Amino acid sequence: MPPVTFTMIASWWQLEEGKTFSAIPVLERDISAHIKLAAVASEDQKFFEHYGFDFEAIRKAYRRNEKSRRLYGGSTISQQVAKNVFLWQNRSFIRKGLETGKGVFGAQSAAEVYLKKNSRQLTQSEAALIIASLPNPVNYRINKPSPGMQQRRDFILHK
């Protein structure tokens, strides 16, 4: 686990006065199983079937992006982690990541800052809500979810 990433540095640099920066490293075993399952359900359903690249998802995203103004991503969780740890943030169709809000990084920080609890204590619904914020973690509110966020949470939970 790197102590700091380029994504964290950029967020810290752009942090507004009075805002909090939180990046609490925790071991994988100390994070709720609910958040792990929600991340796979939302971000990379074939996580256990590929070796870091989902070529079918990449092809589909490429075809959709040829016809649409909106950018669609086909990156796997592995690609997102590599991008956020070793590269920097930019606008591209693989731009998604582990940042859960401006200045808040990772499941532990998100659970503490937005839900006032340890990530190990997250319910399925709370974990899905955190993961539902990943397409745009700076704008999506976890502690006061919009109807759209609630709908995305329910999709992740298969409701």
C-alpha cells in the first residue's frame, strides 16, 4: 500500500479551505465484505474471471464512444487501481477510481467521514451507496443521496 498517490496529491492541492482530507490506510481484512462485493458488482462483474483486462468490456466501450458524446469506460478494478496509484487524473473513458469524494480516499475514510462508522461495520446498503458514488465521487453525496444515487445503490444490490 503506497503511503501517497498522485491522485491524493492532486486532491490535496486542490482542496478548498475548511475541507477535510482523509486517507486512512486499512488492511483488506479490516474492510467490510459488503463493500468489496458492492465494488465488484458495480465496477467489474467479471473481476474473478479475467487477469486484469476485460477485453469484451473495452471493445463495447470503444464502440459506444464512437457513437456517443458521453464517455463510457471499460476498465477493470485492476486498471483503475493502477491508474490511481501510479498515474494521475485526467478526463478519459477509464476515469474512475477509488476516490470517494474531494479529499476523501478509500472505504475507511468514506465510512468515517460520511457515515460516522468504521468500514468494517458497513451494511450492504451503505457499502453499495459508497460504491454508487464512484462514477463521480466529488459530486455524488453519500450522506444525503439523491434519488439517482439511491437508484444506483439499488441496482448494485439487485433490488
